[in-house]
Amino acid sequence: GKKKMKISTSLFFDRTVDQMINTQTTLANNQTKLSTGKNVVNPSDAPDKATAIQRVKSVIRRQESFEQNLQQAKNRLIAEETALSATNDVLTRIKELAIQASNGTLGPKDRELVAVEIEGLSNDLIALANTQDVNDNFVFSGSRVQTKPFEKDAAGKIAYSGDETRNQVQVGEQRMIRFNRTGTDVFARVVREEADGSITGKGFFEALTQLAEAIKNSDESSMQTGINDLDQASFNISLATAKVGTEMAVVETQKLVNEETVLQLKTALSTVEDLDYGAAVTEMQKNMLALQATQSSFSKISSLSLFNYLR
């Protein structure tokens, strides 16, 4: 009989120790959950829940990357809008001067001064055409954002060094947005109809140089050509400004949509993931009592003289 009793005794020991370990593990889990405020601490706690949580988190991360794209696009568009607005002001001033010079009341000296002012304003336009955004990227270079788009070549002509890439960026699951105009879109060539009816094209900056020359030389017909060139240039700037305005509106709308989406996803995530503190504290207290009871009964039973004897 003694042998049988020994088996029972060791079995009792094993079971009680297992029970204590399990209760301590449960208690440790309770404490972890309470400290993190998360219901699913390890994926093994609830595999289906953990999968759902990971899926929602990855969608939130994707939305946040759209948010970064939107901010970058917005920075670019603000830089463009500022440059275009200033360009429009400069062109308006050049046109006022050209009309003043062409109306026949100015003498050669005054025309010389007007031409010098137009040359100075043309240099301001080159600086605006080489505008950079907050990240020091050239705004009107196409995809060559590190290359200054407009510079004088060896012959003294202003040449375009950018490319014709019109960049797009993804700002939503189904939405791409274009956020740049190239230098040739904005500071476009002007088209001239010659006396014989033929059509020629002139570079934006070359046309301005010729206008200054025409004023210096009191060349009436070339001055008139220059004023027509300015009208075309102003139209192209207005067109670009309108497009920037449209894209800015899209960015703002998309920002609101994305923010709302992220808010809804985070609310859904917290419902699945966050802990009911009241229930968790009750559970923890229950486990603590169970552990104390197991420990105390174990120590009492294991210290009985009969128990010692049976071992």
C-alpha cells in the first residue's frame, strides 16, 4: 500500500505545482495586458484577432504614407503658386513699360531706361523660373529636381536644362495627383505670325531680350510683336496658375478624406485591441486569490506530519 500512496503523493505535488505555475502565468499575462492596455499581447492569444489587428495596422501605415505624399505635393504646389503669382506681376509690369515705350511719347533716352528696366525684370523672371521648394528641389525642372532649369549658355541665350516629365504621386487608394509643371509648360515658347503669314516660335526669355532691343532701337513693329508675345506669356502663366489651384483643392480634399479614414481605422483598431480595464482587474484579482489559495493549501498539506511520513 505504501508504494501506491507514494504515487498519489507525487501526483498531488505535480498537479499542485502545475496549477500554481498556470495561475502565475495567467496572472503575469493579466499584468502585461493591464500595463500595455492591449487585449491581444501575443498573436497566440487570439490568432484571428491578431490577424485582423495587423491588417488594420498595415492599412493605417499605407494611409499615413499617402499623407506624406500629400504633404510633399502641397509643398511643391505652394512653391509653384508663389512663383507663378510673382511671375504674373513681373509680366504685367513689363507689359505696362512696353506699352508706354511704344506709344510714341518717349524720347530715345527714356526708351533706353525702359529697356534697361525690362532687362532687370527679365532677370527677376529667370530667378523665379529657377524657384526651389522647401526641400531645395527645383520646381520647374520636370524630374531633374537637382538641376537648375534655366541658365545662360555660351552664346548668352537662356537654355532649358530640365526635362519634360510631369510627375504624379499616389495620394489615396484610387487617386494619383500631378504636382508639377515643366519649365517649358510655364515659360513656354511664344508663337509669332510673320508678315508673310509663316509661323515661327521664339523662346520665352529670347522674346523678352528682343523686346528690350526693339525698345532701345525704337523699332515700332518689333515692339508690337513683343507686346503680343507678352499676352501669350501671360496667358500661359494664368493657365498654369489655374491648374495649380485645381491641384491644391484636390490635395486639401484628399487630406480630409485620408484623415477621416485614419480616424475610423484607429477607432476600429482600439475597439478590437484595447482592454476593458474593469474586467481585466477583476480577472487579475480572481487569479491572485486562486494562487494564494493554492499556495496556502499546498503549504499546509505538504507540512502535515502524515504527509511527511508517507513520503
